[in-house]
Amino acid sequence: MILRRVARPLLASIFVFGGINALRDAQGHAKAAEPFLTDTFDKLEGIVPESVPRDPATLVRLDAAVKIGAGLALASGKAPRLAALALFGSLVPTTLATHRFWEIKDPAERANQQTQFIKNASLAGGLLLAVGDTAGKPSLGWRARRAAKKAEKRAEKALSK
């Protein structure tokens, strides 16, 4: 459908652009994310495996790779539901790390960060729609239920003979 061919690249564009920007200035993005990451890792001490990187710059680069890869996949229609889910998973911590408007005292900066937070919440809504978009095909759940019913009927038929 033409709508998907237009909407997916439009939705994906901000993530590809943001991922490229993060790679270009990984240290700057890491500095912005560091307080959130430190706080999060402190709260999850003992839960997050030691093998998970804790260096903010490394995490920013990993997040950028997810944004670029999943953004390109969504834009091109390759595994769009999985790509949208990966982008959603990337967007939530990014938003919480960089748009903490509730901690800002300056009214102008607070309003700006609140706007960015709400923009990201809106993008999250679009991504959730993309996650659920089966492109007109029956969902996996529906197909599984249908297959189970067919198998049950075949088993009943076989047992009644």
C-alpha cells in the first residue's frame, strides 16, 4: 500500500538522522546520557550482567547503530514490525536520558525539553502502530489459534474413527 511506502520512511528518518548525529558526536551524547546511565546502573546493581557495557560512549554508539540499522529496515520495509520494536526500545531510554524536563529549573529550557519529551512520546505512538501493522495479513496470534483449531478438529476426527 502506498501509505506504508510513504509513512515508514518518514517515521524512520528521524531515527536514521539521530543515529548518524550520535555517531558524529558520541562524546557529547555520552555526556548528556551519563547521569541517567549512572543512576540506572546504580539502581539495577546485581540485576544487569557485568558483561553489559557501562561506558556511556559505547552505549551511545550501540544505540546509534540500532537507530540506523532499524531505521533503514523500517524505511525499506524489511522486517518493519521488528524494526519498529527495536526503535521503540531505543527511544524510551534515549528520551528518559536526554529530555528530563522535570529536573530543569529554567522555564524556557524546561518548556523546550518538555516539548521534545512529548515529541518522542508521539513518535513512540507511531512506532507502536508500526509494530502492530500486519499489512493486511492475519496476525501471528490469529494464525496460531486457527492452526490449533484445525489440529484439534483433525485429532477429533482421527479419534472418532
